Amino acid sequence: MSNIMSAIKVLVLLVFLMGINASAQKVSPKPKRVPRMQVIPMPYNQASFQRNGVEFARYHFGPGLHRPFLFPVIGPSGYSLTRMGHPHDPESHSHHNSVWISHHDVNGTNFWSDGGNGKIRHKRIVKIEDSGKSSSIIAENEWVTDVNKTLLLETRKETVLLLENSEWLLIIDMEFKAKDKTVTLGKTPFGMLGVRMAKTIGVNDGGGRIRNSERAVNEKEVLWKRAKWVDYSGAVTNEKLEGITLFDHPDNPNFPTYFHVRNDGWMGASLTFDGPKKIQPNKPLHLRYGLYIHSDMKSIDAIEAQWKQFAKIDSK
């Protein structure tokens, strides 16, 4: 009789536990949809842009750097379309940090080269946002002289938008505030944005090609010319061509900008090529540039269509 009672107790307990488990399953929350793209904070002052868990760009902002920068910048085939430094002159071009923001003359201080007296110092990460097809990181920087004088306060927002066929668009928004008195960005071709292309994409080293919105080709025709955009495309493997198009924005003060380009593998948007630009304490300078990371050597019309889409994107 005692064995029967024990068996009944065990059976009742099992039924009870099964009921608890079933109830728990009924009330379990439904997981939210995992964003396709995310910004993942990384060790050593870095942040990784990832698509489905695979990195395609990384933001570096460590305290020992001369300036924050992006590297790598991965194209649709999985190879970086940019590099660190000049392939034939790495020492004097150590400031060529893949994709970077800088300027050669800020109140006479050189922030462009690593040997200059200025440093763009990361202050803090303000916000990271993931919305599925886009992700962004907002950072605050200080432009500081060698005597620790802050000339500019910069808020930088880097947003990545996913496009079809593993292509993507990087939008860089910047706001510059003069801290206490007017700051002058001097006349120079160096600044605000530079892109050092991978060696195999360069015209000289890889047989790549530079083109602009005015249908000019390579350094001789594109250098110091105004354009809405400049594209640099070339080989990433023996079978694949890919490239980056640097977009200027219609709201930038010198649109269409002058472009500084070289057959040795670099391109930049020159904000103050034709004259200085003053930033007053009560009038911040707002800039927006775009980088279209694409497959193939796109036609002029295809790039123009993408630039038009970029120009329509709300800047708020």
C-alpha cells in the first residue's frame, strides 16, 4: 500500500512540475528582432560596425592617436578598400589613416600631419544607435594645440546605411564650434576629409581609375577641379573591381568642392582650397560628406543616381 501511495505522490509531483513548465513557456517574453546591423563597442577605444555579426568598418579613437579614424573599410567582396599610410612613403605619410578628418591650418596650427603641433583628441562617445538598416555613433572631439589650448569643439556623427548587394553608404556629419574666439581655417588643399585607397586600387600601383561628376578621368583632369563627387575604383582581387565614391553635400559652404586627388591612391575634399573659412563662437560650422562603398566600376550615371539619393537624406 505504501508503494502505491509513494507512486501516486511522485505522479502528482510530476504533473505539478509539468504544469509549472507549461505556464512558464506561456508567459515567456517573445524576443525582439535582432538588428541586422549594429555598432559593437570594442576594447582599446574602438567601435566595430557589423552586418549580421561580420565587421565591415571600425572606428578608432584611442588617447595615443593624433586623430580618430576609420579602418578597415570593407567592400562587398570582404576586402578593405582603404589602407594605413602611403605604400611607398609610409614615414612622411603616416597621417594617411584610411578615412580621416583633419585640417592643415587651424589658426596657424597644423592638425594634418603627425609632425604638426595639433591633435584631435577624443573626448567621449555621446550615443550609439542601431535601427536595423542603419547604425550610427556620435562622438565629441577637441582640437588642441601643443600648449593644450582648445581651438575647436567638434561633434562627429558617423552613420552607416546598408544598401543592396552588400554595398553601403557612410555619412559623416560634423559640427565645429569655436570655443571662445573666432577660429580661422586657413587656405590649404589639405582638409577636411581624406581617403587613402588600398594599394591595388591606386592608378599607379594597381591600374585603377579616378573619375568625377564632370566626367573627368585621373589626376591630371580631376586634381583641383570642382565636382559633386569623385570616385576611386580598381582591383581588390584578380576577378573583382570595387571602389569608394567621395560625395560632397549641397549644404556644405563651398559646394561643389575642390578635390585633391592623386594617382598614387588618395583623394580628399578640400574645404578651404580657394580661401580661408572663419568659425565664429556663435556660428558653428556644419559639414556633411558621404562615402559610397560599392562593387564593380560603376557607371557615371549609376554613381550620380546614388549621389542624388545621398543629397536627399535628412541631416537631422
